[in-house]
Amino acid sequence: MRSGILARLLRPQALIVAVLAAALTTSSLGVTAAAQTADLPPGGTFVDDDATTAEGFIEAVAAAGVTTGCNPPAGDRFCPDQTLTRAEMATMLARALALQPASSDFFGDDNGSAHEASINSLAEAGITGGCGTDRFCGSAPVTRGELATFLVRAFALPAADTDQFFDDALTPHEESINALAAAGITKGCDLGRFCPYGALPRRQAAVFLARAMDLAPLVPPARPFPSPPDVGQGKRIIYANAQQRIWMIDESNTVVDSYLVSGREGVPDPGTYTVYSKSPLAWSHDGITMEHMVRFAYGRTASIGFHAIPHRSNGEPMQSEDELGQFRSAGCVRQSDAKAAGLYAWTPIGTVVIVVP
């Protein structure tokens, strides 16, 4: 991605020794990425990020000691969709840079916080000046623009020659955002946009940090499929509504695939259904499109089927793949694009679908 973290950390400041030590640790992590991947348990460190697009980056920052999850002391959850706070960001950055304890207390509004030491270390390193006089605002969400500035200061990213986005003009973080893009750490939130005032989910923060630290994603072995409900025989799809999960089972009673989906609570009613039609592309009201539609039931006003996450008429997805496993649909069963395409190809008309509560 870049020539390496060491080159951009060679800067004249008091913490150069600590930062260089962190850089050397990061470089060694890159060398052993394959070994670390092999050492990960099935499903990885956390139980709530399986198959999300950020999982490899989350595992990378966890292996680097940057995060221990969101539920101490268990530490088995990362809370990928939870908004990152400024205090949490301070602790992640202090760990990433191996910052030493500060000699002064810089802010009055973080007293007693579990992140106070990290906040002070960040301030002493010149990475933050707080949010106002004697205040850090640790409980406030860190915005995408703020994180850009934190990362540029922390990793001494060089200034960019070009303006990358049109929605950050006149913000105090514009130069940092452009530097972040030039370093290959971000491509923005949409075509030509960075969304500088948007709050940052923890999963996105993990991606930014891993890229800034030159950490290779660590993709864990797949977690074993949970056992399907003991219903039906032969080739079939089982949809467990309460679990928001489906199983694809072949003629030999082998589970071919199982994954989280997004449907509607209690819809359709439990029972045995049959796939009666398929469409590579389906339309709904207001120009909503759904790829790889596999219909198996009838609702009060429309068919019910498996399909990919719908897109609005402007191309915007109606939910993220990371939100699968939650009730998000009006009736149909939403899947990731890849899983929807796989189920569509695997499922001929006439395939049995069993819905359980």
C-alpha cells in the first residue's frame, strides 16, 4: 500500500522512540500474518463479527493488541456496529503507538474514566488538543473527519496533492481527509464523498487503524455450522425465523451452507413450502430492486422469497451485510449478494422450504 510505516513516522517529536518501537512491532506482525491466521480459532476472536466485511481487519487489530473487544472481562464480542467514542478511539491509538504514560493531566472531564490515561498520552504526544478548554468529550462519538485528523497526526501522514472529496470543503479536517485518501487508508463513504460528520462504527475504525498500521487482514477459519433443526428429508432449505438463519441441505442430508439472513419476525407462518418461481431481478414499489429472487410463499399483498439485500432506486442498499441476523425486512428473507447468488443457483423450482419458529 505504502513504503511502510517507518518512513512516515520519522518525525521530530518527543515520542519518536515509542512510536518507532510500535512501528517495528507492526512490521513484524505483517511478516507473521499467515502464522497468526493459522492460530486463530474457528470463527475468530469475536462471536459477533463472523463473515462481516471488516472481520479480517478486526482480527488484525486484535492480534496487534489494539482492541480487546467491547465486553470486558469476557472479551468475546467486538460490537462492530456500535458507534466508536472519542475515549475508545484514544485507547486504541495509544495502544497502536505504544504510547507511554503522560506526565500531566490535560482534561477535567475524563476523571475516573477507564480511558483517562490513554487520553492524556494522546494529548502529550500532540495528537489531540481536546474538544474545548480543559475538555476532551470522551463520551461523544468520534466522527469520520475527526478520526482522519487523529490518524494523520498519529502516523505523520504526508499532505496530499489533490482534493479527493467534494463534501469536506471548508471542514477543519479536509487536509487530513485528503492525506488519508492519498495514503490508501480510505476511499470515502460513497462516490466522491467522505461523510466527514458521520459517526464511525467500530468495524470501520478497525479498518482505518489496520490500514494505517500496515496490518494485513487476518481471516479466521470458518466457524462450524450450527446444527440445523431436525425437520424434513432430502434436499431442502430450513429457515429458522427466531435465529434469522437458513440451512441449505442436500439429498444426502449434508449441510451445504448456513448463514444469517434478515427477514420479518413471525413471517411467514411456520410450515412446509415449495419454491414456485425464480427471477434474476425483481422490482418492488418506488423502484426498489431485489436480485436473485427465489419465491416460496405468499404474503397478504406480495410474494415472499429469498433474495439479495434490496437496493433503492438511487442504488443505495437498504441495509448492510453486517446487519444480517436482524429483523429488517417487510416479509421476504434478505441475504448477502454472494449468498443470494449461491442459493439461486442451488435451488430449482420445486425445492422444499421448511420454516420453523
